[in-house]
Amino acid sequence: MDHIIYWTIMKNHSTQLKVRAVNYLCCFLLSVIMTLPEVCAQDSLSSTSRKKLHDFLDNFDVSVYIDVYSNLKLNSPTGDTSNLVEFASNCPFAEEFRLNVASLWLYYAAKNIRGKLELQWGDAPNLLASPQVQFIKNMKQANFGFRIYKTLWIDFGYLYNPIGYESSWPIRNQLSTVTTGGYFETGNFLCVKLSSQISPSFYAGIYIGNPYTLAYGLNKRIYAGMAILYSFKDVFAVNYNNMIGDASLVNSEMRRFYMYNNLIVKVTPMKNFLIVGEIDFGMIDHSAIPPDTMNPAYGLSGFLQVNYRFVKWFAATIRGEYFNDPDGATGKKYTYNGKTRGLLTYGGTFGIEFKPVPYSYIRAEYTYLSADKGNKIFNSNLTDDRHMLTFTVGLRYGTFR
């Protein structure tokens, strides 16, 4: 009985508090309404203030991006119990509907200062974040910069790595899925970057910092790199990026020199027709397959992609890809018929896209990916190749320009 009396007293007390809160709120709103005429009358100062506020807010872009997906395995053999898609930068699970990414974009761009913040949640960020640096997974980028002179800028923070054409966010690609080479490309940087749009056709930048990439593990060594872009109107563009540094992990006693080169070529021979080619070539010291472990290891990857937009709301894309890491510098080594080597994959993707409204897409893609025979790396290590259908739906909306 005591607990019933206590509950009754607390309930009455809670009700009195709620009534008081409502009364205070009503009084506050009434006071605001009564002072509005006086505030409006003192509008001589507010006109300038409103203009400054309008100019300030006009420099902001705020938007939300959401992507959902579903993968369907077409050659899943008996005994395949894994729903994980190997070497996936996004859309990493099969046989179910899932959230690829939900993100918030906040950009600020004024005459002499700029900043970017992109927060993300979903399968893609969870997949690409190293266990040792989980704070990174919810940040796509977080940086700010200042204008030094004319078009010369300096930026600080977590920035995009210029290496690679593809993004883990499907909205930035013509195809939602990413190549194997794209999966193994270096991730974003905690760094400082100096860049300039030297002319309408020429851009150059240099950066120095620390990379965080799942494929390469935790690395606190210092890397440096450069990015050069030349474009001729909207017809042709060539982009060279590189990264140079010490690739040894934090607990490694041996230092390993690392160099990564990335070349991207874009050609638009006619309206709505886009051809993109990319080649990646990397070298890492002291990483060759035994018995020559002191020799450098080399890797090569690339893709060729053709996209044609028939009308504003419909496009088709086809892509061929190749990845070759003979010394296994990027990951696991495979042995078959007495021969040990790193990962080798090749394949192709065909996809169609419907765009019901701007900044949206509904895509369907078929991907065939094959590995070196006998490696058995797909479908719970039961097959050398993978056939898959991928469906993605995405939308970005907000105040962006």
C-alpha cells in the first residue's frame, strides 16, 4: 500500500510541475508577442544586420544523402553460408535489404574561408573503418581552409584523398559498385593541403599527413602527395595523383618505402557520352614473396568505363576492371598447385540508371568478377568467380547549389 501512496503523491507532484511548465511557456510566448511591435519599430539597425545574416547563411550548403541497396548472388553454391561481398567498398552484404549510407553534408564557402563536414552512418562507413580508429567511420570529411593569395588555399583536417575516380558513396559514381582496385586504394587523410586553381584549365595541390585505410591497417607514418589536373573545356581531362611515404605499421621494426601512382583520363567525345579510364601503379619496399622478401613488391590495377545518358532520366554504363598484386603486398597470399602469389581479379559490370528527380537514382547492375583459378576466394571460399545483381536507390536533398 505504501508504494501505491508514494506513486500517487509523485504523480500529483509531476502533474503540478507540468502545469507550471505550461504556464511559464505561455508567459514567455506572450511577452515575445507583446515586444514584437517594438522590435519591428527599431528596424534601422536590423536592415544591415539582416543583410549580413543573409550573406552569411547564403554561404552554407546543407543536405542529406541516403542510399539503400540489395545484392543477389547468382552463383551461390551449396554450402555458401556467408552473406559478405568480398572486396566491396560499399553494398557489402548480400541476400537482404540494407542501408548503405545515411549522411549529413554541411559546406561553408566564403571569399576567404571555407569548411566541409560530412557525417555518415550505415554499412559502407562501418566496413571501411579500421577497428583501431573507429572515430573515423562516421566522418567522410571534416576540414577547414583559408585563402592565402588569390586562388591559393591551405586546408587542414580530415580530407579526401585525391587518388581514385570512384567513391564509396554511389551518388558520386556512374555505377554504385566499386572496382577491386578502388577497394585497395588509399583512404582519406588527416593532413594539411596546399592547392590552387592556377587557371580555368589547370589545378595543382600538395598534401602531407597520415592515411587511415582498412586495407593497409593502422599507419601513423607521414605521407606526402600531389595532385595535378588539366582539363580542356568539357571535352578532355587528365588527372595525375600520387602518394609517397613510409608504409611500415606502428609495430613494425623495418621501414618500407611506399609509392602509389594514379592516372585518370576523362573524355567526352559527344554530348551525354562519357569515357573514363584509370590506371593505378604501386610499389612497396621489402614486400616481395619469399625467398626474395627484401625486394620491392609491385601492383597494377585499372578500369575502363563508358557511360551514355540517353535522356535526362535514363543512362547506361559498362565497365571492365583488372587488379593484379603478384606479391600479395595488399593482403592475403594464395597457394594453388604449388604456386604462391597475391590477388588477381578481372571482370566487368553493366548497369542502368533511372533518375526520377534531380540528385537521385534507381540503379540495377550486374557484376562478374573472376579470380586466379584455384584461389577460391568467393562465396565462402567455394568458387573462383562471382555473379551478382545489385539494386540501389539513393536521394540527396537540401539547400545545396
